[in-house]
Amino acid sequence: MKRCGFAVLSVCFLVLAFAFVTVGSALVEAAPVGKVAIVTNTVSSNEEEYRSAQVAMEKYPDRVVHRTWPDNVAKEQEQMITVLQKIGADPSIKAVVLNQASPGSNAAVDKLREIRDDMLIIYCNYSENAPDVAKRADIGLLGNSMEMGTRIAIQAKKLGAKTLIHYSFPRHLSIPIFSVRRDNMKKKAEELGLTFLEVTAPDPMSDAGVSGTQQFIMEDVPKKINEYGKDTAFNGTNCAQQIPMIKQVADLGGIYVVPCCPSPFHGFPTALGIDASGDKKYDVEYIIGATREKLKEKGVLGRFSNLPVPGALLLSHTGVEYALMWMDGKTNGKMDDAVLKKLMEDFAGVQVDFEKLQDSGVVYDNLLLYIMDFIVY
């Protein structure tokens, strides 16, 4: 009996030990593995990008590391290579999100791939040629600026516009991203029965400077509203135009569709006198709410719109979350359009549409142009 009892007991211990090892293995397999590095410009070069990475680090302190490009990427290509090589030397880092993928990213990624061809690499807001980016990035995400021209005209009509004013200048319109957007805006405006008017404003890089540009907008918006009426929507291609434009349109009861760099933070706080200091500086919900209150005071609710989140914040969030999901085996391979779309829509709270980038007749499956629906104030 003793031998039998000992044998039974031994078997029990073996079963328990096997169960423990099995469960332990399952736990190890299920545990999150790997880190993601996010590379942004410095706080002085692009504060929104930098802060968006800080937000990701605060959310995942054990799984996200943040590195920055040198201040002058045009002259410090070797330093960019060094940044990615140091990331690649850490075997715990399995993915890299470049937000933004500044000029010089391709050369840096080439060197990274030499030592780490296993990594997931996501390009955000890239500026190098699409065919070159497609060869290096597993995923490329870029705002669909050209389609935005069509969307601006549609949104202006929804807000009650009868006329659409477009401010720009020759330097900007020599760049395809601006000229095609303008052409699309004009075409859709005319289809919708809107009067489309192009106005040449002073270039802030000319002798007039930023102050000359802003003075022109301050004086021209009232003239246009006086001539075409309050159901006139305004849009411009330059950052310096936005603050005076928002201020005058709000004061005079016109229509404003979206800033040149769509973001609740762009132009609105300064133009409307909203406190955006301290912890409020990057609080999207607070800024949107405060903007609505100011516009309500001026009696123009329903005549202003915007995109719900800054592009830099959206791309950092999407890139990091996607990379973590990929490492945890929650995506269908390295390129999963459905997961990317859901991440963006959940974060922005509006519909997001994707379009695969086309260049010279070639469609690139791994390069996605995204565009969001507007929110109305």
C-alpha cells in the first residue's frame, strides 16, 4: 500500500508539474513581447509630434521608447543613421514608427535593415518619393491632402456657403500638393453651385513678411463678406493666414471650414482668446469645448468646422498601437488595413477613409492616404 501510495503521489506530482510547465509556457507565450521605438522631430522643430510621442510613452512606459531626429535633418543625415542604428542595436525593440519620416529617413532605414531586417517599420507623414518609401516601409501613412480640396468644398456647402474664397500665393501653388488640392476644390465647388474665388495673398516669405500677410487677411475678409455676404466660406494654404482669418470670420459671421494644417489647436486658441497653457495645451476635448463656447458667444455655431484631432497625434497613436498589436499577434501580418482603420476611427471618433497611393500609374498597397470626416463647432 505504501508503494502504491507513493506511486500515486509521484504521478500526482508529475501531473501537477506538467500542468505548471504547460500553464507557465502558455503564460509566457501570451505575455506581450517587444518594444516599439517612435522617432519624432525635436520639440523645437515640431512640438505636436514630440508631445504625441510623450503621450504614447506615458501610456506604455515599459513598451515605448522615444528618440528624436537631429534639429537640422537636411545637414545631419549621418546623425539620422546613427539614431536608427542605436535603435536596431536593442534586440527588445521590434518595431519603429517614424513620425514624421523626414527627408533622409530612407538612407537611415537602409542602414537599419542591414542589421535588423525583422523589424516592422511604419512611415508617417513622409516627404520622400513614394516608390522609394514603398521599398522600405512596411506601412506608409499620409494625409490625403489632394482629396481634402474636394472635401472642403463639400463641407463649405454643408455649412451653408454660397461662395468659397481660397487664399494662396505663387510659391505655394507651384507645389502639386497645393495646386491639385485647389483644382479639386474649385471643380467640386462649381459642381455644387458655389461661387469659387481665388485670391492672391502676400507670401509670408516675401518682403511683406508674416505681418504683411496677416494684415492683408485682416483687411480682405471684411471686404469679401461685405461683397458676397455672410454665407461666404474661407480657406487658405498658409499658417500665418489662419489666426486673422478665424478672428475676422467669427466676428463678422462668415463660414470657416478647416485650417491649412487641420487641428483643433491650429489658430483657434489664439484667434478666440482661449487659454491653452499648461496641461490644457494638448487636451483635445478641452480645446474643442472651449472653441464651441467662444463661437457660441459670437453667434456662429454651426458655421465653423475642423478635423477632430491633430494629424501628428493621430499618426503617433495609430503607429504605436498598431506596432504593439502586431508584436502581440493581433494583426493579419505586417499590413492590416482593417486594424489601421479601426484604430484611427476609434481615436478620432469619426469615419476615416483610406485610399492606396498611386504614382505614375503604379498602385502601392503598403502606402495609405487617409482622410477624416469633419466635426462641426
